[in-house]
Amino acid sequence: MKVLVANASQTNGIATYYSGKLAAAGWGTLTPVTATTALPTSSLYYATGEQRAAHAIAALLGISPSAVQPFGSVVPVANTAGADVVVVAGDDLASKVPASAG
């Protein structure tokens, strides 16, 4: 199970920060990327069979359960190859990153 974190905020480094947070919690992570568009709110996408994991990750990061969607939706990331779950970190998650981490 691999998680890809994409930065969809105006703040540099948040995809790396949240990838580290997920890795520390025991999730396998892929190299963080930049989303294809900036977004004010975060969302999470999951592959078939990964809904439970997606909701657990959303809860860990404070993403609303209503923002968790299957991959059939348009994912604002250029390449999701190898990812079972994609976290698209928007400005709402960027605002939660400690100043010392950025």
C-alpha cells in the first residue's frame, strides 16, 4: 500500500512534510509531487479496495470524510502510477504545518 502526497497549496514543502508524517505513522509513501492545480481545500483519492485506508489517512491528517473519493474522480496530479491513495494537500493543510517545518 503506497500513499502519494501532492502539494496543491501556495506553500512550498507541505507535500514533503505530510509524506513524513504519514511515514512516521507507518504508511508507505511515494516521492511527494506538486499537484496540477492549486486548491483551497484538501482531498483524498483511493484505488479500488483502499477505501478503509483512505479514510484512516484522512482522519490522521484532519481531512473531511466527505473529501475522500475513489480514483474514478479527476485527480489533480500528473501521474498517480504506483499510488493506492493520493492525498492532495490544499491551503487548509498548509495552514496546519508548524512554521519550523516549512
